[in-house]
Amino acid sequence: MEPVTLTTQRLVLRPFRPADAAAVHAACQDPDIPRWTTVPSPYTHAHAEDFVGPFTARGWREDTTYTFAVTLKEDGRAAGDGTLVGSAGLVRLRELAPPELQAELGYWSVKEQRGRGYTAEAARAIVRWAFTDLGVERMEWYAEAGNEASRAVALKAGFRMEGTLRAKILHRGTRRDAWAGSLLPSDLGLTSETPYLPYEGRASAAARPADHGNE
């Protein structure tokens, strides 16, 4: 699809541009980003130039990733030219088409811009766009177990935690456990094309002690 731009009270979410390479390179020198994401380490200028150019453009064109540069709305600057505060978007869009209509949210934030709620604000804008414009009926979030910062953002964006998935993530040659969460249109007061029939015994089953059989 053609890239789009989203705006929030404090942010402009736009496609990445070649001019963003220096800011992306600087941000990805923070060791926390390659520690918890698939960003290469060490992260070079060539990596940044590919990310803000061919990689993200190809993702939009081929419907594999819809990546936004998350920038500040700043007085006296053109829309989208504000300070880069991170990257966010829909990743691994294999199930975006009917009948699955599912997507996954991913993000990272610039170290100096953390703790101000920008990433959660961007996440809320992206999921609402996905639900209303793309027809997504289930949004998923995964992070390596232990990534408290990413989990906090997901919770602020409205995601409900669904548990820990064993060996879900392959990261630098080892399989890691992942925390998983989801967000549905109904969680935001929105409707979806396909009716949702929750399992009525879900709460009671979760409350029951585990069955250990004959001991």
C-alpha cells in the first residue's frame, strides 16, 4: 500500500526519509535497542541508510511491514520535521489479509525521549488506524520475556497480557521466551466485521487449580 501519515496531539507519524539516517544511527547505538529487538549490532551508518530507505519503502510496497518514523510536533517546523523519538509500526503482516485480519505491533524509542509517553501515544494511533482503515480484527504484541519497558508501553496502549510463550523468539542464535498480548477493536469501543464469541468458561478455567491427576 501507499505510505500514510498519522498525527496525534504531540506527534507526527510519517514514512522514514533518507534524511533520517543520522538520527536512526545515533539512536541505535543505545545497547538496549539491539538487546531487545532485531536491530543489528554493531549498528552502522549503512544499516541506518538501508532502514530509512530501501527497507521501509519495500515494506510498504510489498505489504510486509508498515513502519513509521515517530516525530515530535514542534513549533516553527514543517509537519514531520520534528525530532525523531522512535520507530513504530505493523510488522510481520503475513496474516493481514482475510480471513485472518491480524497484525503485530512493533516499536523502539530513542533513549533520550523515553519516559514521556510518546511511544504509547504512537502505538494507540497505529492500532486505531489498523482497526478502522485496514480492517484488522486482532492486534498482537510480543516481546522477549523480561522486556519490562516494552510491556509497559503495550499496557498503556490498551493491550491485555495473555501469558508467556516458550521459545517463541529466535534472538542472536538462541530461542527465548516471549511475553504476549493482544488488543481487539472492542477493547477500544470499535466494531469488527467478524463477530467475536468469547469462551464463557475462560475466567472460571483460569481460576481453577491445575489438575495433577492421580498422585
